[in-house]
Amino acid sequence: MKQTNRFVFDMLDQDAPAAAGDRIYRAGMPRSCKARPDGSVAAEVPFVRQVLRNMFLFPEQDEAPAMRNVVFRAYGDAIVRMTASGSNVLPDDAANPMLCMEPSLKQTLLSVTDVSDGSSEGWSIRDEKGRQRAFISTRQEQREIWSNLQPEPPLLLEASVSPDGTKAVPFAGYDTFFPHQNESFSLGYVERNNATDRWLYSLKAFHDENYAGTGERFAGMNLKGKTFVLENTDGLGNNSRRAYKNVPFYLSSRGYGVLIMTSAHVRLSLADISTRAAQALVEDDVLDLFFIGGSSIEEIVRGYRRLTGFPSDVPLWSYGTWMAKMTYFSADETRTVVRKMREGHFPLDVIHLDTGWFATDWKCEWTFSSERFPDPDAYLADMRSRGIRVCLWQLPSIAKGTKYYDSAKQNRYFAPPKEKLEALGSNFSDVEFDGNIDFTNPAAVTWYQGLLEGLLRRGVSAIKTDFGEVIDPNADYMGLPYKKLHNMYSLLYQKAAFEVSRRVKGKDALIWARAGWIGCQRYPVHWSGDCASSWDGMAGALRGGLHAGLSGFGFWSHDVPGFHGLPSFMNSKPADDVYVRWTQFGVFTSHLRYHGSYSREPYEYPAVADTVREWLKLRYALIPYIARQGTKATQTGYPVLRALIFHHADDPMCWNIDDEYYFGDAFLVAPVMNSEGVRDVYLPASSWIDFWTGEAVESEGRWLRDVRSPLERLPLFVRKDSRIPVYPEAVECTDSMDLSKVQELAFDDSYRGFAASVLGTFIHL
């Protein structure tokens, strides 16, 4: 629908045919505010019906306001929760799979104090330590009336939340031109068919405020001035507003984060529809907001994880090289790949079998083809004897005529149609799927986990939980309506796969997942989806990874050197320089997987194979460091791949840089994304060591212009006085690592550059 640049249409959708009977309500000044026995505080808020006439909203004078409770709760020292419900009933946290509260995160008792000190009037909501955690204003401006040209504005909800008791996050109250021209609601809701259909809120956006997060967003680092619909879908690349992983959580440069606890679709406008408001339309009958404070970005993201779960740790072998394409079709083909990788001394730990391990390509049956994989047990044992783990592709959809279709349909393991369904299909095959596994049906979960358990016990090391972003809106899911299941489907899907993996593999459990929502970070690893094998595809993938790290994900990867070709999707081979530069990017990512629609093995790129081999050797030398940073990501708010603002939130420049990043605590990585090998590099304030030369560089925040890097290198700096663990010998898989040999490499005045280091003895970059 055409953008109108008016709040009533672009946010409230009042030009949509379905909106004809909508009833719009806007929050007025609260009438009371009281502490409750459960430690919460409830404000009684009148919601005044608004009538749309000539694109303006007018209060309905002849209708009594609807009274709703707005409930405040506090958790620990830095989280405040504000909840409003059309039924005045709070949501059941125990039934919410998105919540996974850290046991130490306890509700704090709140009380209410009346305030009237001349400069402010209202209710101060305080915790047990006497800190103000929220404030509701009842102050009425004293005006001298000299004109009746415009009516006086109504009394509105004016409030602020102080999640950590220091920084106040105000709601956007009077965001108007004149009283009937609204640009946002501080709080409101819309009824449809006599039921609460969606909620609105808006926070004041300051002129110098910046935003980041919202999931794996392929937009630039600073999301200020943008509007997004947080609705999971197949991204079809990494260069559009579509996203596989939407997370209704964002951070502000003013030192707070907001988590919108919902699985429904969200329209989030960050100082865009109104430049004075960070506002959202939440298509849910409950508005449940968590305000998260902290003295750093890391603390805020840690607060998000304390609510929704920390990432699980991953096994050491997963940090090695993964090799795949779409697709290997036989056991013999993969044996050839492993043999050539070993003969070429390219380190390798994982072979991934994509869509071709079934009897028919893309027809997922969770069963090896008897013709092309005649003895799966012997095959898996053979791979393992070569130091290779095997990962298997599958998806949560069932096609007609496949092995389990009839029993799955009979037992309702996939959701039956409420009406004629559109056939679900893949973008890459003519296979049509009859439905998605219904993960709201406990029996379907048990059945699905049984399929995976059989494979895992045979020797498969990991399951790729592909897709999960799209489910059929016309299917009858057992536990939730489509509106609330769509985005959360990825969480239930990945939870089922990870839990059975953990049951079989213990601490070696992981999955390889694409979709995401609140809580999916608990089940690593996630990758960026089907990016183009181009410079802009690489740039888009990195942007997505930076925002994902700001949205709770600790482990994240991407397809090296991009998934699909251009202009031919299947048959355009990536350029040699793209292959090398993307390999360098992959080396400095938590997980390194080659995958795509064309051959991805380094020996298929003979002109650059020697260079790639050296970069893979460097990757393996850094695995002890990467593993240490991975463990840190499971205990803190840090991801492995970090936006610069994790360490430099007070530097406005860093809120706008999306082509550099921290790799763990020590490395500053500036990938090269052009054929010229030239780029500008921003050095945030710190003392740096050039990884290659050992040169010390002091910076208060400075640009290095036109930095030229030969194909064999990229701009790479290390924080001075860092000490990183490295493996000092060349190995071809992690099974060969004797961790007692790990050494520490000091980046201080004694460091003389890469060539003179312990790494330079066997890596010749």
C-alpha cells in the first residue's frame, strides 16, 4: 500500500479495507496509581475513543472512556516491565517459551509516592532501595487563554521509565501539530470485531538519539529514521528489508534497550513516521514491554539474555571449517571432497549434506537414499575416522508421497487446513509441501525428535534446521493461532531440534539454523541465509551479523563466499577475489562454513587456493582464542562478532559504522569488500597494534584513509596488551589438537609483527 506519511494510515492502517469497523483508543491521564500485594504497581488509565474524520482524530465526547490497568513490575536493578491488556489480565509467564528468566533475576517490590514539589507532580514508583523506577505525571500546565482558534489539548498519559534507576526513558506525550493531528500515541490500542486487536506505544526520540538491533537487520548500523515490519520471512538474500530473524528488541544510544515481549507482528518506527517518537504497533491483545538499563551495551544485551536465555556453548570441532554446496548427492562425492581437501592440506572438520541425501532431491524424509548412501552407518564411521563430522539438511515440511506423509497426516503431526491451502514450496525446486510440522502439538514434537534422534545416534553430528520463517496462515495449528505462532515457529522448531541433540550429544550439541525470534539465541548456531556472491552480498551479511549480535545472538555465521551466483543463480562462479576476501571475513566469524549453489571447495579456485590454505591455517591457529570468546558469549552480553558500539557506545561515529567489527575482545577487523583492495579504516579510541607489522598506533578516534591491502591480507588490528591463546602447529582438523600445546601470544611492545610471531613460523601470509 502506498505510503501516506500520516500516522493514522502508516501506523494505524486506517486506509485498509479491514479497518472499516476499527475502534481507536488513546490513553488519557491516569486516575489512580496503587501498589499491589504482588509487588507490582497498577495505574488506572482511561482510554478515550478516537473518531477519524478527514484524516484527523477527534475524541468521542459522548462515550465513557474504557478503563485499563497499566502494570509496572521491576526485576533486579536494571529491568522494568510495563504491561497493559485489553482484558486487564496479565500474561502467563510460565506458558511463554520466549521467556527463560535467569534464576537470579527476581522481582523487586515497588511502592508509590505522591510527588508535588512545584516543578513536578505525579506518582513516583520506587523500588526497595528508594530508587525511582518510573514516574507518572499529573501536572497540568497553567495557560493564559487568549485564542480559541484551536481547542485545548486533552490530558494524556505522560510517563517515564527508569529501568536502572538513573536514566529516564520518557513516553512521547504531546506529539501533535494541533490536537487532532497526531504523529504518535504515548499509549493506545485498536479494537476490531469487539476485541482488542493491537496496541501502540511511543517513546520520546531525541534529536541526537540513535538505534540498533531488531534482529538480523541488513540495513546500516544506525536504524534512526527507519520503519520495519518485524515479520519473519524468507529473506531471499541479505540486501532488502526482508529478514529471516526479526527480534522485537532494540537499543538506544541513550543507554537503554526495549524488548517487546510478543510473538505477533510488530511495526517498529524509530524516529521515522514521527521524528519525535520511537513507536510501535504490536498486533497483539497484550502490550508487554521490558525496559532494560545498564552502563554499557554489553550490560543491556546481558539483561535481554537474562530474560530470554543465554546461548548454549558449542563444541571445539564446530570452530573448524565446514564444507558444503547445494548439494552433494552421494557418499562417494563427499569422500572425494574430503580426500582432495586432505591432499591439498586444507583444514576441514565438517561435511554438510544439503538437500541431496534423500531418495529425491528436496523431498525431506529424514532417511538416507539407499542408492547413493547404501550403508549410512559405515559411511558415517568412515567420515569420523577421517576426522570429519557430518551435518544433515532438513526442513519442517512434509511432501506428499514421502515416507512419513500418511502417518503424519493421520496423527495430525502437521497442521490440517482450515480451508484450501496454498501449496508450500521451495524457491529452488518443484517440490510442494503439504504442511508444516505443528510444533504446538506435543505428539508432533515427540515424533519429530524421534526422527532426529535416530540420525544422531547413528553418528550424525549436527542438524541444519533450515527454513521455519514461513507457515501457512490457513492451517489449524493445535496450540496457537497463526497470528501468534508465525514468528515464534522458529523458536519452537529449533528448540525441538536442539533439545534432542543435547539429549544425544551432550555438550557437543548444536544445530545450524536460519530463522529467528526472541529466545532463538539459546540454540546456536545461526547463519545469515542466502546471500549473493558479491561485494554487496558480503556487506549485507556483515550488517546482519552486527545487528544479530546486538539482538542477543552470540554465535553467527554466513555462507562463504556467498550462497548464490549473479547473474546466474546456479551457474555464475564467484570471482577469485570475492572468494578470498569472503574467506578472510569467515576466518574472523564465530563459525566458518563454505556453502553455495556452485562448487565452494578451495581446490576449485586454483589461482587463489594457496592463499586460502594459509587463511584456513590461521583460522585453526586462532581456535583456542575463538573458543574462549565463544564461552564468554554464553555468560555475558557479548557476541563473538561485535559491533563497535559494544566497546565505544559514547563515540557517535561508531553508531554509523557497519563494515568493521570486533572479533572477540582483542581483534578489530576491517574486511575488504572491493576488487581494488582499498578502504578507509576507523580506529576507535584505544591503543592498537597492527597485526601484520607490529606497529603501535594510538587513536582518540581517527580515520586511516585509503588503506591498501594486497589480496593476501586485510586491515587487522589488535588491542594493545591483549594476550590471546593460539595453537602453534599446523593441523588439518581439530581432532589433531593437543590443547596442552596452546601458547599465549602477547600484543605488547615485544610483538614484532606476524612474520616474527609463533604464528609466522607455519603460516606464510
